[in-house]
Amino acid sequence: MRQLDGDRAIAEALKAAKDADAAILVVGLNHDYESEGFDRPDIELPGLTNQLVWEVLVANPNTVVVNQSGTPVSMPWVEQASTVLQAFYGGNELGNGLADVLFGKVNPSGKLPLTFPKRLEDSPSYPSFGDRGQEYGKILYNEGIFVGYRGFEIKKLAPLFPFGFGLSYTQFEYTSLDASIISPAGDFTISFDVKNTGQVHGREVAQIYITDQQSSLPRPIKELKGFVKADLKPGETKRIEHALDRESIGIL
């Protein structure tokens, strides 16, 4: 019965998509699939969701796929999708906020706070996840300091979408990077210019990463140490300055 209901829903969605100039397809998870107190067994979208997405994209290539989830999901159809929007869980006003973004009233400016792997096995914690623990009843955090994006980079694994990724309706250009001399206390400042090179007012989240090429201990390839959001009109340039300290470069 559920299969028949699913097939009927897909058929109705395909008809609507074919008859439309553009389609908006909202998929994702809910509290039945992700919550506190239990782990997801995989990162797949539930049921016939992927089949639905595939067929809607064929029926109408001008389809916006909106995913609602608090954690990564696999997207085997992503190369065929012209637009993918990660909505997370926005509460009661998500519908209004989503409409403002999709219709261009608001320029999206968010960045991913987590990495989306192409498959579950690429996740740094996979070898010790769930029933793969090396000791019964215990889960060891074997990835050590290489959690999240650090694990992907040290293994040279390309994710589906990297930590810190996010597009908008405009483009930004970075120039004139400079770093001040580190003070005896370990304080210093990073500065650079950010320019809105597009035609739409937007906000850019400038992320500051540090790498230690001479460390005697294992270190990630790069580590996020700060971020600054810049609000920029078309053609506008702002000088960004961000203060860092000795902890940012591992001096104790």
C-alpha cells in the first residue's frame, strides 16, 4: 500500500513539474529520522525520495531542489540539479523565509557549518561509528584532531559540499591580504579587501584559516580561526580586519 501511495505521489509530482515553467521540490528529513538520543544508520534520503528527485529533474530541468535536514544527506542526483538549497530547520516561518530567497527578495548569504560527504564511508568517524566500534559497548573517537573538514583534507577526499561552502546571487572578490607582525604576547591582525563584483546587494562570510607548515606535532592542513560577515552593495569594497591571538597559532 505504501509503495502504491509513493508511486501515485511521484506521478502527481511529475505531472505538475512538466506543466510548470519551473518547479520547486522540497525534500529532506524530520524528527523521525534525526534527533537526539539515536544515530542515523546512513545518510540516505528516506523512501522513494531520490527516485522522486531524479524523475522530477528529468520532467523539468528547471527544478530547484530544497533539502531540509540538520545533518548531511547524500545527493546522487546533484550533478543534474541546476539549483540546490540547504534549508535546515527554520521553524514556523521557514516557508516565508524560503519564498523570500527563492523569489529574490533576500539574497542568501549562509555558509555550511558542516561537511556533506559524498558517501557515509568518507566521514572521518566512520570506522568507529555505530556497530563498528572496536570494543563492545564503547565508541572511540579515533579521528583525533582530524574531525570534520580536517579529516577530509588530510585524506584528500573530495566532499559533496565542503564546510564553509555557500553561494549567493552575487559574487565576491578577495584582494590585498596582509598580516601584522606578531606581538610578544602572540597577538596579530589579518586584513584584506572584499569586493562585491556582482549586480546584487549581498553579504559575504569571510573565513580565516591558518596553517602551520613547521609544526613538530600533527596538525590539520588548515584550521578555521575566525570569520567576518561583510554587507556589500554592488561594486562596493570593504577592508576587513580580524584580530587573532597566540591560541590561534598554537602558542601556549
